[in-house]
Amino acid sequence: MRDPVTMSRDHLQPAPLRSPEASYLELLARDASVEAYEQPVLLARAEGRTAERIAALEQARLLALRVRAELEGRRRREAELSALFETAHDLAGLRDLDAVLQAIVQRARSLLGTDVAYLTLNDPTHDDTYMRVTEGSVSARFQQLRLGLGEGLGGLVAQTTRPYVTDDYFQDARFQHTLTIDAGVRDEGLVAILGVPLMLGPHVIGVLFAADRRARVFERAQIALLGSFAALAAAAIDTANLLGETRAALAGLERANEIIRDRSAVIERASDVHDRLAELVLRGGGVHDVAAAVSEVLDGTVEFTDTGAAPPEALKASRAEGHAVRHGRDWIAPVAAGGELLGALVLRGHPGLDPVDQRTLERAAMVTSLLLLARRSAAEAEQRVRGELLDDLLDARDRDPRLLRERAARLHADLAATHVVLAARLDGPAADADEEAAARRRLGAAASHLAATRQGLAAARDGGTVLLLPLGTGGSATEVARRTAHDLGAAVRQPVTVGASAPVTDLAVHPEAVAAAYTEGRRCLDALHLLGRAGDGAAAEDFGFLGLLLAGDRDVAGFVDRTVGPVVTYDERRGTDLLHTLDAYFACGMSPARTKDALHVHVNTVAQRLERVGRLLGTDWQTPARALEIQLALRLRQLAAPGRR
């Protein structure tokens, strides 16, 4: 086998003899390996060249190797600068922090020629350090390491804020070893590790590492290069944090801007509803106009309800809190004045309501209460005027008829029309004097409202109310009385009994007729109470001369029971019809023959029934005095229950 010197000589022999500098320039030009620079010297010795020639070659070799090392260092620095420039370029166009950090770790590993490179960051939330990016790692345990602050080589770097390098990790006692860190490093197979701090101002936020799986000495230039990458990594993290804060601030500003726009729109709506409500008040609008205006502004359905229709628990909670409250899918705002609850505004089917819209609903409820109070004040003033006029008509002896007519005309009451005078009184027990007084006030208010709607007059009198109402066309005093009893009872939610006079005319000429008609109406009212017809209405024409007999305090029910009670009891128990037979018998002039025709029965049947009546009432029941009492009792019984035979 030929030795290398011989082979090199054979290879170079055809070439002409050249200067030592030319040989080494050729090697430099083709970037030959370090071993190739030994060949010219070996060849010269093999050829027996002179000592001067060999010395010249040695000197040229050393110079060429120095030039080669300088060129290689420049190329390395150029590559490092290029990598740093590319990293800075990535940082300038930062879009994804993970991608930038990954690129930094990759370039650090490549330029330092290490097996692994990785980067850890401090986590203030958990008070530890975690593995952020790795390159070249093959161990899952190592990639998921979390280290306590101050532990391991990274803890030493963080504490001193200086780079640290270890040629043999497990034999180095300068830093605190832990089972967790050592297990991860052993699992990755690392031996030589270089760590440099990531600094933001005076604070360490993490550590950048380069590591080999064999013993290795890191040069100063390599430590400085890794430090430059660490500075860029820290800048990238700081930039990302600033961008995150900027984005968060921009997002916050955008949200604030949206809130401002929303609030502006809400305030504009509130201003709109304020203007509308002010306009409604100025032009005399009503509560339903307010509800309609608020419905448009709040984009929902707003209704005014009285206290009976609103949920009591919601009203109670709303008054206690002083604000509108949610009730299911509705919002309830009380309409109140002082301590009096007048009703409620209800926003239907609108579960979500912001504070400004809620305030708008509450303001609308306040305006509604003002409108109701204004209407009540006007109504009360009109009621007083109407009541004073009716009082003067009842005391007409001391009043000028002409002045009375003028006052009635201003109230749109036509005294020339036919009227009915009605006496109304509440029925039903009162819990106490205060409740009774409140019930009377409600009756007076309802009567005044009713009189105003029918172009009549009303006033409080004798513990009840007196009304002067037009009869109208085609009506009767009885119909007016019954309708009035029904309307007043519905308004006050309590039975109201009404007695009416016969129709009166020419009140414009004879106003004193009102007082006489009122006396007649009161007599009719007393008759209804005596007959047990509370909550009903009747006129004097319904009683005839019996109305005179019923005036005052009479025990009508007791009289009827004493007179015909046995017959009533017999009919109820046996299912017979003796009372009807008695009615027919007296109506037919006490003639059995005519009675059997009226009843469409045999005369013997009539005789048998009359015999039974005699056994129940006594043998003297047909005497004139007893017969009159029985007929009166039968008539009173029919009046107490119209339609009953």
C-alpha cells in the first residue's frame, strides 16, 4: 500500500514547481480543509527540498492558516450578524410571538452548533418558571418542565443576571439541583449547558439556553452571540406585551366608544321622551297618551293599569325600592302621589332594560301621576261647583232662579230638560269609621264623575249622595235608578242602593221641585232597604201608595213572616202553590168560581186549597181585617223580590 506522501507526490508531480505563496493561495481560494495545508510541506520534504525551501513553506502555511482563520471568523460573524438581522426583521414585523421566539431558538442552536436550544419564561401567577420554546428536544418530560424560582442553572442566571455555563451539568455544584430538573435534563441527555438572562430593564423575565449532549467548552463569542439573541427575545416579548396591551387598550376604547354611542342613543331617546311628555302635559294629554309616547321610545308596549290590575307584590317591591322593578317579562313602575298609589305603568314583554330606559319609564310614571293629580284636582273643583249648584237647588227657596239657570248652563246642565232626582247610599258593613268615611268619599267621587258624564249634578247629602240626572228619551225613572245603582256599585266595588223620584220638569222655572223630588227619592231608598233590596235601584212609581207606608223604620220582613209565613213554609216543604192560589183568590174578588178559571183547575181543587190555607192561617183569615193584612203581606213579599209570585 502506498503512503499518503507518495500519493500526494504522484498527484502533484505533473505540476510545475510553484512558489510557496501560490500553493497556499490556491488552497485558500478553494477553501480547503486545515489538513490540506500540511501537504505542500510534506511533499517538499519527500522530494528532498532544501531547508530554506521547507522553511519558506512552513512560514507560508502558518500565514495561510491565519488568513483562513480570519476569513472563517468573518464568515461566522457575517452569518451571526445576518441571523441577528433576520431576527430583528422578524421582530420589526412581529405578528406571532411564538413564531419569533421559535425562530430565535432555531438560529441560536444553528449558529452555536448545539444539540438543543430552549427558552424559559417566569410565570408571576404561579411564582415559577416554565418551558416556553424548545428546539432539538426529544423528551416530553423536559419540554413540560416547570421550575421553582431560583432552582437549577436558570435560577442561578436569574439571580445574578449574568450568563452561566457548565461543562458537565450533573457535576456542577454552583446551582441548586432538584429531582424534577435533574430528571428532565437526564431524560434529554444534556451535559454542557449555557444560559443567558432575558432582561427587560433591570428585571429578568426568563433565560435562553444552548446545550449539548456531550462535554463542551463554550467560547466567549458564542456566549456573547447567545446574549444578543436573548436581548432580541426579550425585546420580542416586550413588544408582544406592548402590542397586547395596545390591542387591549384599543379594544377597551372601542368598547367604551360603543358604550358611549349606546348611552348617547339612550340619552337621545330619553331627551325625546322628555320633550314628548312635556308637550303632552302642555296640550292636556292623558295617561294613555303618555303610555303611547313611552311605547315608541322604549320600543315596547306600555300600558297604564289601576292598582287592582297590577301585580301587588311587584308594586310593593317597586315602592319599597323607589324604582321600576322587573316582574317576569314585564317592568312595573308605580304611579303614586305621596303615600297614595294611583296605578302603575307596565312595560310588556321587555325583560332587558338598561338603567337609562328604566329611568325613562320611571319619569313617565311620575308624569302620569302628575296628570292624574291634575285631572283629579280639576274634577274635584268641578265636583265642588256642581255640588254647590245642586245644594243651592235643594235649598232653592233662598236662591234666585235666574242665577241658578246661568250657573247650570256654564256646567252644561239643562234645567229645562226632564230630570230624575236620585238618592244613593252605600250598603255593607264598614270595618271602622275611617273606612266608612273613605267609602263615602269614593261614592261621592264616582257619583260626581257619573253626573258629569251624563250632564247632571251630584252632591254629598245626608250620609249618602244625591244626583240630578236627565231622564233622556224613551227611558224611565226605574231604569235610571237601576243603571245608576249598577254603575256606582261597580265604581266603588261595593253595593249601592238607589231610590229615584218620579220625573220632574220645568226646573228652570220651578227649581224648588228638586227638594220635593229628593224627599221622594229618599223615601223610595228607605223602602228598598226595608224590603231587603240592598244594592238595587227603584223609583217611586214602583211602589205606589205603599211607598208612603214604607217611609221610616218598618219591620217589613217580620210582618210578612207573621202574616203569611206558615203558608210560605208549607209551600217550600210540600212543593205546593198555596201562595199563588191566595193571590189569585184575592185578585178574583174572593170568588172561588172565578179563581178556578184563573188557575185553570177544578172548583173543588180551589176549595181544598183554601181549606188548607184556613188551617194554616186560622179560621178568621177571610175577615176584612185579616184579609187586608194578608193581601198587604203578599204585596210586600212580591216587592221585596220582584218576579216572585
